[in-house]
Amino acid sequence: MRACVVTLLLLLGISHADTRPQLTNEERTNGKQILADVEPMLPAARASVAPIENARGKLVATAVWVGADGYFLTKASEVPELEKHQIRWAPGDTAAIREIRRLSPHDLVLAQAVSVRGMKPVKFEPTTPKTAYGQWLAAPVKGGREIRIGVISAQSRRIQGFGAAMGIRMDDQPPETPGVRIMSLADESPAALAGLRKGDVLTALDGKTATSMKDVSALIQSFQPGDFVEVKYNRDGKASSTRVRLASRTKIMMNWDGEDFANGGISLRTDNFAQVIQHDLPLSPSDMGSPLFDLEGHVLGINIARVDRVTTFALPSSVFWKEIEPLIEADRHPPKALKPGDAVKASSKGGQEVKTAPNKP
């Protein structure tokens, strides 16, 4: 039968070749005009960022310079212990990091590269330039080694938060020993990555006893995605403990539902933002912290969450910059001649301490 069909197609002059309209090389890429529009911004965009590396030299997040004297912003939940990392501020040169302030509502952290000067900071504006659905955008990736482009893929909006999670399902029946039994774990979940297994019995989280599923859920919800939680558990009658780095509930549920993370994964925190610019630039979680540009070189905001295979969120500059600027100025000019113990009181605002340690030379 198949041979008859092939013969008939040949008689009709139809081959097995794809009969759909073929794209030219120009059409298969972003096009010469688009690339020409991006070209002028490349040097400044690349110079505006630096890779943040862990102790093994692995890229974990991207820093965007916000001060010539080494001040930078990055995504807070990807670097919960930021001062254990280093920043590669020039080829072959790294610097220690001094953390200044975490802004949990925005998932941002302000810090400074120690003894680094002469950087080219991004100029964030208190008011975000106007954007439109389908508008072209660009962002530096891989610590500034490349520039990628894409478009705004949805209307700017608030993203609701659903809290933190470990990525476990628990038994509602009491186990043989006090605690809460793990029945299953999501693939690559925080719990699995921390070494927990099916059948382990949770006994305490953050020093608080866990006697029911309700206890565990309530304790987890008191943390933010990206936080570490000390978990005590029993396995085969033996007590042990581990540190679990929490993720957004939305990330966990997507992983349980079989979402494809072959593109490099998604961010630990993917929700609970006051406003976002949604776009389709092909970024990875380690690219979060990089600035987002329009094709005229205006800075629109900062990339904050890789959500799925085709979605990235960016915070508009109007959401965060009015809070960041005063923190930088306060850190540059700490109060003088205060008695010991007065600094915290003088530098506190809204019940939260603003660190004002002098810059290191």
C-alpha cells in the first residue's frame, strides 16, 4: 500500500520534500536590521553586569552595577549566603562581596564588591519608560559574554505569591515514631536535593517540633523561597538532619506536573512580585539580576525570575529604584561620631536596620 502511495505521488510530480515555504537565512535569524539596532548598546550592556560565582567558580547569579564604586544588585533568593560568593568584575579578577541590604518583597539584594572602583553602572530611572506588548527587548547573559533579544509577551501586572515549599507529599496517618512521614518527593525538589527520601519521618523544622502535616506546612510558610531551613528527621530509626533550601510553591507544582526544565531550569522564586514585565528572552536562572533594555538602550528594569521554558519576569525600575538609591547614599555616608550602640538606632527605618558600615579601601 505504501509503495502504491509513493508511486502515485511520483506520477503526480510530488516528492517527499517539505512543501512548506522555506525561510531564508535572514529570516531564520533575528535579521540584519534587528541586529544593527542592538549593536550600539552591546558594549554598555556587557559592561553593566558581572558574574557572581560560588566557591567552586560556578556562575550562580548576575550582578548589575548600580554604582561606580562597586555597588550592585542581584536576585536575593539565588544567593542566600552572598558573602560566601565572589564577583568576577574583570577577566581574571575576582573580589569579595559585602552584603548591605535584602529587599524581600522584590527578591533583591544590594551589595558591594570590596575594593572595586571604576565600574560603569546602569542608570535606572524612578519612572519606567513606556512599554508595549510585542516590543523588542535585549539583555546581557552569561555574565555579559552574550546579548539575547526577545519581545514583551504579556501585559505588565502583579504576580500573586503562593509561598515557599520543600516539594514533598506527607502522610496524614501517624507513623510508628513521632513526626510526619514523607510519602513522595518532586523531581529535583529542595527536599530531594537536600538528601531527604520517601519514608523519612520529619521531626523538627527550624528547631520547632513537627507533629502534623499542618505543623510542617505552617512552618514552611513562615519562610521565603530561597531561605535555608534546618530539618531534623528519622530514617530507619536513626536521627539525622539536613539543610533544605526552599523554592516557590509554583515552581514545585510545575515540576510535579511534568514541566520541561531542559532549558536550564527555573528560578527558586517565581512569584509574589508587585509588578512585572513579562518577556520571552531565553535566559537561565543564573542570568537573573541582569538589566533589561529596549532597543534604544533605555533600561526598563531588572530580570528577576525565570518562570518556565518561554517566560521570564523582570521588575520595572519604578518598583524598586526609589528604595535602592537612598540605601546606597546612606552606605556611602554613614553617620559620624556616634557612640557604640547608637548606629543601629540612627540608621533604622521602619523597624528594619540599614547597615552603614564604612566602605573598605
